[in-house]
Amino acid sequence: MMTNFNNINTRGIDKDEAMDIALKSEKTRDFKSSIDDVVIGLSSGTSGNRGMFLASDDEKARWAGIILAKMLPTSILKKQKIALFLRANSNLYESLNSKKIKFQFFDLIKPIDELKLELQDYNPSILVAPPSLLRMLAKKQLDNEINLTPTKIISAAEVLDPIDEKYIGEVFNQKVHQIYQCTEGFLGHTCDHGTIHLNEDFLYIEKKFLDDEKLKFFPIITDLERKTQPIVRYELNDILTLKKDACPCGSHNTAIEQIEGRADDIFYFRNDQNVLVPIFPDFIRRRVITSSDSIKEYKVVQESPEKMTAFIQSDEEISDLIHSSFVEFCESKGFKVPEIFFETYEYTQSLNKMKRIESLYKSDA
Ligand SMILES: [Zn+2]
């Protein structure tokens, strides 16, 4: 997509020029980058590997209509104050502003103690933010530093870990909804039952299955709406898990059990023949969060097939429990048990996406 950017977009926009404009606006944090009526956005990928998206005025309007239709808890005629926490603003989002719908962008680059005051002032009815930020806000709410009264909370931009979903949901006493959106488009969202459905009313999504059970897959998306930058059979490296049972909401759109993370975060263990075997992030996640009820926060990093580090925050000492959970898992599958190091989990606010399961090891497999 990025290599052939100039040929793929239908407005004759030059990649280098567009990238230049987008990077400048990110640096100055004045997010008004466009060429004529075409807005330019950047994905949050690592530099050198960043995606760029283009949308015309018409596409922006459609997108705004679709996202409001799908995400507003009530009629469009009811007043809503939406707070949107993002790494970078985009005039895409500002196109959502109207008399009834107030929209405010909160810059994730600002420290949380500054953000919390701005947010309290605004007191949104709908709060959209990455789960790492929602979790920090939930903590502030619990400590009575803020008193927010949102009627809908939507997690976006990062994997929503069950441990965070539970914490945020309990503090704000409501279901945490999810938007599945990336550079390539608005791909899915939760229904009233909390199930993520893919937006197959305007996307054609093929599944590239990753397991024998045919539950995990990479989505291959074709967007039936976008023309400025057509998205045709574009394979994403997000690992999605199909929901086995039908969702009670009755939607025919594919129901997703969970968005697990990126293919980059697949772990590798060695089997008894010394062959590297990929382990999906969810297997790692389950091992950790089911080890003990006293676990509060965690992150697991794989440095190599022989070494991983678990960062844990917990009321009790649970490293032995986690260690034996992995030993049990490896022995049942015939894997060599990697060395597991334990450290205390500490979260530092950052513009990087928070990942609870992260692989630093890049396999050639
Ligand atoms: Zn549903």
C-alpha cells in the first residue's frame, strides 16, 4: 500500500509530499493536514513503517455519519458531549461537531494530571480513549480525584485486556464498549451485548485462518465506500478470534470474541524437536490472568524463545503461581520451558500503544 501509494490513490497525491505535511502537523500538534479537500492521517505504527490514509470531504462526511449511527447510544437529536483521547487529532474527527453533538479532542501527549482537569471541566457523556488511559482515569475516579458521569465508555486504539475491561467497567459501573478502527478504516464495534461485530454492511471481509480450529484469523478487507484511497483485499496483521456462538443481538455481521493483538506479538516456544512453535497472545494472557485473583496489572515480554519477563502488580507474591502455570502449559504441549524473569509492573504514560503481551523476538518463521 505504501510502496504504491502514488498509483493507488485516485487524486494524484504524492506520497512524499503528503507524508511531509502529515509529519509536520504531528510535530506542531496542529492537526490540520490536508491537500485540497483531502485530509491526510498517519497510523501510529513505528516510524519507517507508518501507514498514511487519505479521505475526501465526502468520505469524511460518510465516515462521520456511519460512526455516529453506530456508536451513539441514543438518537442523533439528543445532545452528546464526546471526549476523544487520541495520539493525534485529525480534522476527520472535528467534522463530527454540530449543535447537538459536541466533540472535544484530548491530546494524549499531555500528562494525566492535566488531562484529568480538562476532562472534569468538560464532563463528557461519551468517553472514547485507549484502555491504558481509561484505566488511569478509572483510578483517579476511584481515588475521588475526579467525578465523571459518562453514559457510554468506548475503548479504542489498543487491545482491551480482560483485566482492564473489568477494572474500568467496575469503577464506572457500566459495560466498556469497543471501537475497532485503524488506518485502514472503521472495522467494527461492540453491540449492546458487548460483542464486537465487523462492519460488513460496508466492508467485505475475508478470513485468512491461522489455526486448525478456524477460529483465529487475519482479516482481509475490501472497503466498499472508499475511493480516494481504495482498500481492496488488504490483509491486516491483527489476530481476531471468531465468537463460537451467535450473538443474541441478532446481527448478521461476523461476531468476534476478541481482538488479540498484532501478529508481531505472537510468542515462540521450542518443541522437543527444537522447532519454533507460534503461541497466540491470548494463550499467554490466559496463563497470567488465571494464575491468581490478586493480580492487578501485568505485562509479559518475550525476549527470545528461551527467555521472557513478566511484570506483575499484585497484592500477593504470585510469581510462583504464574511460573507453574507456564510450566504446566509447556509440559502439556511438549514445549521447552523458557526462563521466566519477574519484575514489578509499573505503568508510565506514553504516546506508544500499551501492550500487555509484547514480543521483542522476531522469528523468521
Ligand atoms: Zn451482537
